[in-house]
Amino acid sequence: MSVITVLLADDHLVVRSGLRALLGTQADIAVVAEAASGEEAVRLVQEHEPAVVVLDLAMGAGMDGIEAIRRIRESNSKQAVLVFTTYDSDADIVRSVDAGAMGYLLKDAAPEEIFAAIRGAVQGKSVMSPPVASRLFQQLRNPEEVLTPREAELLSLLTQGLSNRELGQRLFISEATVKTHLAHIYAKLGVDTRAAAIATAIRREGMR
């Protein structure tokens, strides 16, 4: 029987301890390392090369879970990463998947869900908690709903006819960052012009 090696990354010791104890009940799963920060997770993944990384999104000060996922996947594009968190906002789910997470579990998931997610991850299967899967499906059907809070704010400001420079001044960000946000907005809304984005923004406001 092959054993699935796992690295746990969470800034709360009690969470890591509880999860380690839970996984310890399974003969085919072994926790080989624990990380209390995003930086530590990235380092320990390179050191231990676990089959699966189970990590939280909120990691205290320093590198958050999203950035840790990106760093881990950059060094090993096939690394299986499962998000294990209390956060279930649309933006968090989409950012995690975009960063390369294989699955997304909420911390109230049943033990069987967690075991199945880890076993599925090593087989290349994507596993989501039922509430997360439902929301992700809705997001795919309604792409405008996946805008981050900052993107939604910028989209709303577009209707005021502000230039990129004015948008940057209003949001206290650089003009280059404004352009990056606009590119993401256009892609998510399926448009390629400022006018089309503004039309979409006005339609969304009218539907509320």
C-alpha cells in the first residue's frame, strides 16, 4: 500500500494538531511536515516534496495562502494543493483556483470529505466542498459575479467617465495597476472595450 504524504499549512497550531490527528486515523495518509506561515510552507514543500499540501488562506502576517499556492505551483506545476479554510467568498474561491489549487474545502467538511479530497488530489481530481462547488458553478454561469471588491469598485467608477489617471488617484493606485485591473475586468466580463465594460456596469446597476 502506497502512503500519501501530506504537508499541513495553517497559522493555528490547534488546527494543525487536530487535522494531523484526524489524518493519522488513515493508514494510507501520513503528515510529513507542518508550516505556520506561507513562507514556511513554500520552503517545506521543496524540502519534503509531499504528495499533497493542505493549507489555509489566512496565514497571519507575511505571505498569504494564495501567494503560497502560486509559489508552490511555480516550482512544481504538478504539485497538488488543497485549500482548507473558513473563507468561502466568491473572490477567495476564484483566486485560489486561478492560483492553482486542486481543491477547496471548508473547515466544517466531514472527515470523509477531507480523506476523499486528499486521495483524489494525488489522482489529479479536483475536489470542492458542496457549497463551494455550487458557488463556483454559479460564478461560471455568471462571470461578472467573480469580480474582486476592488474590480467591482473600479467598474462602478468607470461609469463616471474617469480616465485611467483619475481612477488611479481615486483609488490610490498607480495607472499601471489600473490598466491591470481593467484587463482582468474585461476578461471576466467577456468584453474588449471600455464602452462595453461601462455598458455592462450600467446594466448590472439597473438589475439591483
